[in-house]
Amino acid sequence: EVQLLESGGGLVQPGGSLRLSCEASGFTFSSYAMSWVRQAPGKGLEWVSGVSGRGSETYYADSVKGRFTISRDNSRNTLYLQMNSLKAGDTAVYYCVNEPYDFWSGTLYYWGQGTLVTVSS
Amino acid sequence: EIVLTQSPATLSLSPGERATLSCRASQSVSSYLAWYQQRPGQAPRLLIYDASNRATGIPARFSGSGSGTDFTLTISSLEPEDFAVYYCQQRSNWPLPITFGQGTRLDIK
């Protein structure tokens, strides 16, 4: 059974930084691309970033490009999202998502339960 | 950026009835269209990918159809657990960007 457990969310001031983690189990982590998707309170879904299985290709939404960095440690079965220069508009639940191929395709297959990031002074 | 417009915004039906949800793209997305279900307080769940393929473990009452700019998610006979918000999502202009529709809320009548 695929399990994705996000952590690292919390309250941070505007301009601050936060690193999210997603620990994966139940599948061969290095063989599959991964994504982060966020959802602002009471709003819809927004794709944030994606990474290939080997970590060699990364992709970002324009809204976070230059501020967020996605990475993965395949030896630890863990996905990361480093978030810098945070803004109030980044407040959301962040979901870790597994994809069905080793290349990033935008097919958002299995979702974690999410971690809440609140950017506020 | 490809814009997805879902209709209706809210759909009120009774258990046992048939639900038809629509998603229209601002330009062709071929068959690169997925549907997700989100129950209150839960993470989204993939139902349908590439327009008509059911994801693992999804009941047969869920089906997807369409290509190009017009897509439909059909739930043949509503169960109580189907009342939720449904989102469509396209991945046509891979690798970037993928976009979601604004959602359709399916309420119990």
C-alpha cells in the first residue's frame, strides 16, 4: 500500500523559510516521479512542483519559481520542498503526490494527507 | 495557460441518481484530462486519468469520456460517499503548466 506522510508545516512569518518533507513507503520510491500540490483554505487545487524519479529533472509553477526548490533523497525514500521568501499567498495545505512513471508527467496518482503552511505575521 | 471551466458549480442530486459533470478546456488538451474527488477534510483522490481510464480501486460506477476540449465525468448511480467536490485537471502542454478546474460540488438533495 502506497503511503505518503508529509511533515514540516507550521506558522512562518512573511519572508521566512520552511522545508517540507514527505516520507514514502509501499513502493520503489526511486522509480517514480513525485509532485507537490497545494490548496489554499477553502480554495481549489494548484500544482506547485514536480521531480523525476532520479531527481535530475525538476519543474515549477510560475508562482513559486525562484523561491521554492524540490528535491529528493532516494536513499531515504523522502521528498522535500524548500520554501524561501514566503508570502501570505503561499498559505495552504501542501500535498505530496506520487506519479505512475519515472519521468514527471503530471498524472497525480496517490496523495498524502497534507501539511498546513501558514504565512502570517 | 490552459483554463478549465467546470459546470455546474454545484449539483444537487439524490442517492441512486445519475450524475453528469462537465469540464471544458480553453484549447485542446487531447485526452490528457484527469478527474479527482475530494471529500470534506480529506486529500484528493484520483478517479480517472487520460480522459477515460479508471485509477486503481475506483468503482465501475465512475466513468470518464471526451477528448479535445469537452469532457464528462459520469457517476452512474450515486452512493452516499460520492457526495464531494470533483476537480478536473489537464496535463496537455507537458511539462508545464498543469492546471485544475475550479471544482464542482456534488450535494445531497
